[in-house]
Amino acid sequence: MKHRAIGAVLFGVGVLLLALAAGLVFVVTPALTKLPYDLKAATSVAEASGATFLQINNGSIKINNGDLRSTVRVNQLKDETAKLGGDLDGKAVVWQVGQTVDRVDNKELVSAYGAKLAMDRVSGEALKWQGQWLDDTGQRDTGVQFAGQIYKFPFNTEKRDYKIFDRDMRQVRDAKFSGTENIKGIETYRFEQVITDEPLNLDPSRLTALLATFAPGATDAKLVYSNQRTVWVDPVTGSYIKVREVQKKVLTPNVGAPTTLLDADFTYNDATITASADRAKESRNSLQLISVYVPVGLAVLGLVLMIGGLLVARQGAVVTAGEARHRADVPPAPTRYDEPVVDEERPTAEQPAVDREGGPLSDEIPPASTNWRADDEPTVPTQRPASDEREKH
């Protein structure tokens, strides 16, 4: 009975561990492969050396050359996320993003933009949301339609093409998978998006100011935009490890020579790449621990306990059966009434006759009939006559 109880306990614990392993794989892991609701603010910095750029400062419009630094800050808005309803409830998070581009030499601001958007927690894609806006001209554009990948790729990114949203064009373009590359110990997936001479819309007042400065005789112009964007993505978390954008904007008037307003090669600096890789490694380790190592360990231990429980219970059953057989094989000790009556005067094969001498000192018990006297015999023994009296008689 004791073995069976121990076996049942071991088997039950094993089943519990298997259930816990399954829960980690099918419940906890999917929850971890989503953008959290308490994401910490993150900052990335890209630098461009020897860039050509348009700078408007105190009403002065100039084309300058120098080193630039682009800083992007991402914050998750908890309150806005909590207010999401309908199809977005539980599916999306709200991010607010801001970017500034400054000169490295004198810290002067060159350009800036801000945006607020809703992103899918799993795929990282921008979702249609009535509260989204984009401001890169000093006025919020609430009619912008964010779509595709913008600031991250999906968890478990695949080796295929994706669409990346371009802020200047306000449209998505294909980003083709172009191979893998090891960066800071992480095998990243490299995606390339090529935009060539795409026309951009310019605010009429801004176009007039540019023409007055760079093409006084022109009445109209078009602004064409090119960008060769390369992103290196951690395929497990979908995080950007490294980003490079080779941007170019050229103003082409209907009269006069074209003017290059931007020609810059922006790339994440080493500190940003290192920080991005460290965050990705930390997230990777957590995911692998919860989704692989712990479930496998629990499953193996659970199976061992279940098998051990069965063996212990079986051993108990064998021991119990053995004890029962042992008790059945041993005859009960003979009692006084079970012992055969032995007639010492009648020899048998098992008990041959034995010559014994009788006498007052022998241990022989006389027959039961000698223990009783006849009824007609006197109760008082007669006295034996003396020898001389016998002679007289």
C-alpha cells in the first residue's frame, strides 16, 4: 500500500510538470512574443559625415556642409493604449515618436518631425487608427495613413520581402530580403529598400521660398527624392539592430539649375548598435529560456517522475503478491486438536514399536481404564497380611 501511494504521488507530480511545460509553450511564450504594455523609452542615434543639407535659420535659407546627427526617441503612451477599443483593443499599442537632426559642430537644429501611431503588438505593422498624426512641417497631418513596418519588424521575422513605410513619401515600398549578416554576435536578416527619384509634395509657401532663393526666375519646380534604406533585423524579436539610409533630395525648377537640398549617408553609430544588440540578446535569452529550456526540462523531469511512479507502484504490487503467496504456502501450525492421536501399542510405518520397560519410575502413562476403579471394589484398600500369618493359614 505504501509503494502504491508513493507511486501515485510521483505520477501526479509528473503529470503536473508536463502540464506546466505545455502552459509555458502555448500560453506564456505567445504572450512574450508581443510588444509589452510597459515598454521602456528607447533612443537611437544615426550619424552622417560630410553631408550636404538645407538649413533654415532665422529666415535665412542656406545649403551647408558638415556632419549631422539624427536622434529618434520612441515612447509608448500607456493611457492612449488603454483607451483603444474595437479591433485595436488588446491588439495594438500607441507609440509617440520624435526625431531631430542637428549639426554636430554647433548643435543647431536642421530638421525635426513628430508622429503618433498605433502598432500591431505581434507584427509590428502600423494599424489604421483615428488618433494618428504626422508633423514634419510644423502642422499636424491627421490624414496620414501609416502602414507596413516603420520602427520594427515582426517577432520571428521570415526570410521574405516586407513593406516599409517611408515618411517623406507617406507610402510603403517593398523591402527585399538580401541575406544574413552577423552583427555584435547576432545573425541578423538584412532588408533593402530602394527608392529612386520619387516626386514629393511641397507646401506652396515653402516651394515659393525655395524658388526665390535658388531659382529666382522659375515659376514651378519639382522635388525628387531618393533613398537606399538598409535595415538589419534581429529575426527573433524583430528589433532593428542597425539602420542605414542614403538619402538625397533635389529641387529641379522649370528654369535654372537643379539644387541638391540633401545628400547624406546616415548610419546607426556604434553605441546604438551595441545597445540594440544587447537588448535583443536579453529578449532572446528570455524567450529561449521560457519557450525552450524550461519547458524541455520540465517535460523530461515530468516523464521521469511518471515512469518512476509507475515502477514504484508496480514494485509495491509485486511485493504484496509475493507476501500473499508466502502466507498461502506455509501450513498453519498444528493445534492440540489437529495433532493425530498416537496409539503407542499399535506400531505404524511412521512410528515403529519400541520396547519399553514399565515400572514406577517410567514416564509411561497407563491406559485411561487403569485410572478408574470398579464400582464394586472397596474404597479403602485392604491391609496385606504379614508373612507369618500367611504361613499359618
